[in-house]
Amino acid sequence: MPRDIADIEREVLQLPEQDRARLAEHLLQSLAPGEDVDAEDEWLKEAERRYRAFREGKSTARSAEEVLGDARKKLA
């Protein structure tokens, strides 16, 4: 008898964070196996767009320490 998806979700959410991340990665790979060949090109275009905006003064930058510090605060 198949289990209810809500029961599976409740059980999975009780796993440690690292196990949930690994499971999520496996599930995503099962939906789209193999490397996404377009993703690398799209990320490169996005990085170039952001760099151009920064150089033109249309965006600002923050240090990695500041960004990571904010992320850690949100996770705590």
C-alpha cells in the first residue's frame, strides 16, 4: 500500500539538515538526470550582466563577510 505524501514529508522533515539536503539533491537529479548544459551558459550571462551593472554604477557590492554574516544570522 503506497504511503501518503504528507506522511513521507513529515518524516523527512525530521531528518538532520545534511540528510535532507542529500535527499533533496537525489530527488532533483531524479527529475532531470545529467548535467544541465544550458545552466552554465545562463549563469555566465548573468554574472556578466551583474558585473557590467556594477561597473556602470547601477548596483552596489557587499563584502563576502557581510553577506555570510547576514546569512548566518538568518539561519540561527
